[in-house]
Amino acid sequence: MTELRHRGTTENDLQHQQSEDKGSESEGKAEKDGASDSESKPDTGPPGVPVPADDTPEVLNKALSGLSSRWKNWWVRGILTLAMISFFFFIIYLGPMVLMLIVLCVQIKCFQEIIHIGYSVYHSYHLPWFRTLSWYFLLCVNYFFYGETVTDYFSNLVQREEPLRILSKYHRLISFAMYLTGFCMFVLSLVKKHYRLQFYMFGWTHVTLLIVVTQSHLIIHNLFEGMIWFIVPISCVICNDIMAYMFGFFFGRTPLIKLSPKKTWEGFIGGFFSTVVFGILLSYVMAGYSFFVCPVEFNSDRNSFEVDCEPSDLFQLQDYALPAALESLTGWPTLRLYPFQIHSISLSAFASLMGPFGGFFASGFKRAFKIKDFANTIPGHGGIMDRFDCQYLMATFVNVYIASFIRGPNPAKVVQQLLALRLDQQLHIFNSLKTHLTERGLLEEEA
Amino acid sequence: MTEVRKRGGKGGDADSVSDKEADGEDRLGLPGEAGGDGEYKADTPSVPPSTADNTPQFLKEAVEGLNPRWKNCCIRGVLSMAMISGFFMMIYLGPIMLIVVVMTIQIKCFQEIIDIGYRVYHSYELPWFRTLSWYFLVCVNYFFYGETLAEYFGALVQREEPLQFLVRYHRFISFAVYLAGFCMFVLSLVKKHYRLQFYMFAWTHVTLLIVVTQSHLVIQNLFEGMIWFLVPVSIVICNDIMAYLFGFFFGRTPLIKLSPKKTWEGFIGGFFGTLVFGFILAYLLAQFQYFVCPVEYNSETNRFTAECEPSDIFVMHEYTLPFTVQSILRWKTVTIYPYQIHSVALSTFGSLIGPFGGFFASGFKRAFKIKDFADTIPGHGGIMDRFDCQYLMATFTHVYIASFIRGPNPSKVLQQLLVLQPEQQLSIFNAMRDRLRDRGILPPAATEAM
């Protein structure tokens, strides 16, 4: 709240302010941190993470050379924000395949940033083998998850190609063998003077894998359900950041949490309500297009992804009778909505209430290790991880939400499992299913 | 190899932990390590060694007269016999008992490792942290047990309404429970202790990853049939003992710097000894339905039963020996259970990779300058000391079963079927009917009777 800002168009505002929020927060934090974090233990001093070099492209530097340094910073951030938004729209336009690739790249970059912090904290650049091992474990875990995804969603393709079929059948064994190799290499690489460091880095790598890689794969699963399940949650989190900042800027008075002194209750609550409204509007706009709502499928004849289907019930407009109280207020007897808009309320609610906790966690982490930003990849904004820290909880929530409330198991997968059973087991299941369907009246009793 | 040990009964499960103990003694004598570790800024350990003597009084009195070296051996021998008898008794008591014991061991291992974390980081006084660690343990266990129960207790679950609700929204509920813990962690961050708190958070999660997930894999193996629990566990124990014996009698060439007492002779001898042992044990156990049948919950009698038609791998087959072996042994064929061939794979893994789990634990103990994980078992150390090699084995067995032995679990498939949309169910039903008719399992349409 110490800086005034130049407002651009509406959408640019959104990204702009979100970045501004994080920027001012981290600056404030850097001032406050100082010596108060020094702990009683011999964990002395800052970890010596070097101050990142100025990454701003030369062209920007020249264009802004006339302005005072404060305004210069905002302009740099504003321009980068615009660039990120345009990029976001562009990749959505390019389709699901490119989105998957982008998610993979973001994941790798986040992993690299966090591991790098680990190296800096522990001064462990010279540890034998460790860089190799970290990247190797990343590769293993990604192989495992991508293999499961491919087997689930590309079953036709997999069954057709013989090498793929074998890889898929023994997928778990192969993944486990790869992981074990890494584990054995770690054990063999233990060097007498560095045991503790090596165990620390091993633990650090595994926790990073747990957070970054599993959740990026949940994002991809969400994406396969339909691009709307990817776009709406991400936009809700971004919108919440921005709205909370704006409300905090104009009305902020009561601090929210000691960990992030710039956050206020007014911002939090204002952000909540506006994110809910934003979510409803965005879902309304997107639910009309089959490009967004259809599950992504791989067409094995044409070897490409397509999103083409009969939209499910969620994405068909329905009439809801308003309760009497609302009826008298608005004068409308019924409301025409997509059921998905109701789901979007839960998504927005989660993004507004829990998303900030992801941000607090990352703030706490940065304070704990006395770093200002995770890295310096994006000029003015920090690292990729800085942009994505609130997204992770959201991705898991959306995945769990879909699994619990929206879809059942994937029918193709169930059929696959059925066909793998023994014949007597298949017969048993067939009879149970017949009983079940007959009871439900779906199957006629045959004479 | 500084101690001769008294072995209990048959080649059972006396544990060869002298390796580790000897490692510990070696390590304490090496000064260079302490200096080297100081180069990074984190914590000097000063983890106080666990000195409490846990030995019961009567044992102490009984071994009063003996020389201290023999005294230690006696205590260890007695405890080993006690552990073996305990093991047999639990097997006798059945699968539910085994599950309860696995659960108890898991909790104890978790507690031991977390305790080490507290000592390393001097973080006893951290606000909320004990509560949070146990809370996360409960969450993850709830998640895993819920998944397991839903799979294997389908009939029971369908009957009880609240259980049905819990099963249907299980993931959501587990996630909510975990999130509550996560939020509590964030809210508990205290200015002076940020780094410590993050360290303990990570320590807890890595421990959960190692200990809890693998104990659940052990339980899933158990549900496949008790033989899939007994044989791997026995193989790991036997490998420890055999490696020790061979090392003791023939050991000469050191194996790895991390554990100076291990030798190549012990390693290779242990490998072959374990192969033979696994082969024989598989033969003995495969004859009993009690061991080979999948554990099922009988909803009428409300009990677990292990009764079934043994699957093909537990039925004797005749195998023609390859020519060379034929000429050596002068047997044309050999009649064995196919399971015995699988046991060869399990033994191989247990002998070759199992020791890496032990090295990992040794490295861990050296890194944090502790002699044993805890002092629960007199003479042996903590529960974790006994089980460190077992973890990799449990995961391997699980992956092995999933890849080579069983297909998907039929009751789980049925459950998933019942949750699908009616149109999807109908289409699958019709497809199945046609398929089964093609295979001749179902009579053709005209003569099908309801």
C-alpha cells in the first residue's frame, strides 16, 4: 500500500495488481525480517542466497530510463504482467497438448528453483552426484505419473503398439526399478564427511517432488476432464489475489495474520465475494463452448487431441426456482443457470479461503530461509514458484472435488480392468451387475 | 563381529544386528567425521544417546554371574527368541491380529523417527508440533485405511448407511482433514522458529511417506494371502542372519565403506542361503489354505476367513528340467509349486537390494550420530532398527504382485461399476454379455433362462 499505481485496462489490472501485491508484500517483509528471525540454535546467519542479478531485458531498461526508479519498477511489472496474460490466452488457444507441455515446463522450473534454494541453504553445491540424483528422481516420478496418465487416457493407442503395451503392463515395476536404481546410487554416493548434508538434500528433494510433481499431474488430470476445469480454478486464484489487494488497498484496516502484515481482513472478505462473482460470470461465459467443457480425448485414427462431445448435464442451462425470499427481492421467479456455475461457487470459495494459506506457507518458507523471492526468472515478479504458490492447493482440491462430486470412475478404465479378470470372476460380476440393473428397472426380466 | 552371539532355536528369526551395533562402535571411534560435519551451517547434533537401560529386572538377575560380553549375548538371544515366539503367535492368531500388529509397529517407528527429529533440532518446545505430527499420522492412516477397507469390505460397507457416505466421499473427507492440519501448521508459525518449523514439517512428511505408505503396502500384501506377508518378511530376516553367519566364518573382503563389518563373502553367501531358505519355506507354506488364500471378510459371520480354492500358483506342477540340469541330477522333471519360482525372485530382491535399506539406515544413523533409533528392545535398539530392511521389500512385493500375479481386485471393479451412470452400466452389461457368450461361458441368447 505504499505505492500508487497506473491503471491499465481491466484485465491488465488483474495481473498487474496480483504481482504488485506480492511485490509489496515481499518488500515489506524484507524490511521487517532483519535480525528477528535469528533462532536460538547455531543455525546462524542468512543462508547466503545471492541477491539475484537484474534480469530485465535491455529494451525495457532503455524505454524506461527516463522515469524515476519507483515508476520504472511498476512499468516493468506491468509490462511483464501483460506479457504473461497474453501468453496465457495464447496457449489456451493452442489447445490441450500445448497446455500440458507448459504445465510440464512450469513444473520443471519450480522444481529447479526449490532445489536451488536447498543448495544455497546447505552450501551443498559440491556434493558428489547430488544434482544428477535430484534430476534423476524428478525424471522417475514424472515417468511414473505420465505413464499412468497415458495408460488411462490413451488406452487405444497403447493397446495398438506392442512396445507401449508391454511398458504399460509392467509400468509399476519399471518405475519402481528406476526409482530403486536412484536409491541405490544415493546410498553408494554417501561420503563420510557429508552424510547429514546428503540426507538433508535427499529429504529436500523428496518433499519438493511430493509438492510440485504430484500436483502438476493433478492439474493435468483436471485438464483432461475439460479445459474449463483448468482455466476456472486458475483464474479464480489469480482473481482472488488481485481483488484482495484492491479491497485491501482501498478499505484495508485490520491486519489478517502476523505472517503477512500487508494482508487485511477487508481485503480477505472483499476478495472472497468478488471472486465468487467473478467465478460465476467466467463459468457462464465459458460453459457455452464445447472447446472448454468437453473432456480431452485422443483420437487414435487421426492421432490428435480433440474436444468434441455432447456437453454433459453440468453444462446445459437449467431453470432453478428461486427461494421465495430471493424472488421477492429480484422479481424473478426462476433463474437460468448452468449447474457448473453452482460448482464454481465452491471452487471460488475454496480459492478465497484456502488459497491464501498456500501463499502464507510460501511466505513463511521465504522468511524461514531469508530469501526475498524464489528466483529471478520473471523480472519484477520473482520466480515461477512465486506466481504459482497459491495454485497448488487449488489443483488438489479441484481434483478431489471432481472425483467426489462430478464424475465417477472412468468407464473405459473399468472395462479395461474387467477384461483383465479371470473368466469366472467376470461371470460373477456380470451376474451381480445383472441383478443390480434388474432391481433398478433398467433391465427387463427375461422370461 | 566383536561379539559372539547365542542363537536361539532353529534357524528362525534371531536378528543379526551386531553389524549395526558394531558399525556404531566404529563410528564413535572416528573423530574425523565430527569435524567434517561442521562445515555447513546447520545444527550440531548433540543428540543425546539413548542410555536408558530397558532390560527387565529378572533378566538382569539371571545373567548376573556371566561375563559382560556373554551377558549381552544372552539378553539378545533371549529377546530374539521372544520375538520369534511372538511372531509365531501372531501368525496363529490370524490376519486381524497381524494387521493390528503392523499398525502398532508403524506407530512406534513413526514415533522413533520423529523423536530423533526433535532431538536433532532441539525442537521440543515448538508450539503445536507434537500435536500436528500425530494429527498428520492420523490423517494419512485414515486415508489409507479408508481406501483399503472400502476395497475389501464391500459387502459390509453397502449395508451400513453412514459407512456408505464415508466411502463415497472418502477422498474429499481425507483431503479436508489434511487441509485442516495444513492450515493449523500455517497458523502456528512463530517468528523466531520459522525454519525449525519448516524442517519438522518436512521431516514429518518424509517419515509419513516412508513409514506409513509402506506399512499399508504390507497390509495389502497380507490381504492377498498371508504367505505374501510371511515369506518376504522371513526372507529379509534370514538374509540378515545368513549374511552374518557367512561373514563370521568366511568374511574377508569388505563390501562398502558405510558398513565396515559387511563383507562380500557374507553378501554372496547370504544370497544363496536365502534362495534355498525361501524355496523351502514356500514349499512348506504353500500347502495350507490358511496361508495361501486371500483374506476375506465374511459379512454373515462377521469374521475374516481364509478359505478358497487355491489359485494355480499354489498347485503342484511338473516342470521339465533343462538338459544340462537333467544330466547333473538325473531327474527328468521336478514337481514344485509355481509359487516357489516366485519365491526365487523375492529372495533375490531381498538379498541384493534389502541390504541397501540397511545401508541407508546406517548412513542415517551416522549422519545424525545416533547409535540406535531408540531403546525399545533391550539389546537390539528400536523397532526401526529391526524393520529398516523390510520397507523396500514390502514395496517390491506389492509391485511384484500387481505386475505378475493378480489382476485387478474383482470386488473393487464391481464397486466402480455400481457407481457409474446407468447408461454406462447398461452398455458395459451388454458388451460383457456378448463377450461371455462368445467365450461360451454364457449360453446363447435363445436358451438363456432368468
